Amino acid sequence: MTRRCEITGKGPAVGNNVSHAKNRTKRRFLPNLQKVSFLSDTLGQSVSVRACTRGIRTIEHNGGLDSYLQSVSDSKLTPEMQSLKKRIFKKSVAS
């Protein structure tokens, strides 16, 4: 399972540990991933995703999962979220 946010696509970053003597060793900064369930009003079911805390705040700020996916372009979404966006769009057009 990759350490990548399914909403924003944020992944590990690379940097250095710097000691008091200014010795540098490589390290990885991992995103703060949480397993969270969002309720999709259009689908009528909860959707479970691994998202970073910034992604969770962004969804809550935009008023929920459905409205967030409608407001974001497909190029900024991961493939899993693109397929979920298509499912939500088809369901909203059908009703």
C-alpha cells in the first residue's frame, strides 16, 4: 500500500537530518495519512479513503465529498477519485 493521499496525491518528500555538527543524512518526510470515511450524498453510501489531514480539511471546507469533486478538475485528482467522480456524476444525471 503506497503512502500517497488519494485526494491530493501528496506523497513522501525527501530531505536531510542535520546534526549539531552540520552532518547531513538523507531522510523521508511521510504525509500524515488517515483512514477516513466520507458520506456521499449522491451515492447514498460512505466512501473510505486514505487521505492526508490537509485533504480532509479541504473536503470539509468545500462542503463535503460530492461538492469537492465537482469543483476540482480531473487533472488534479488521483485515478481512484476520478472514477468516483464519474460514478457521482452519472448518478446525479440519472436522477
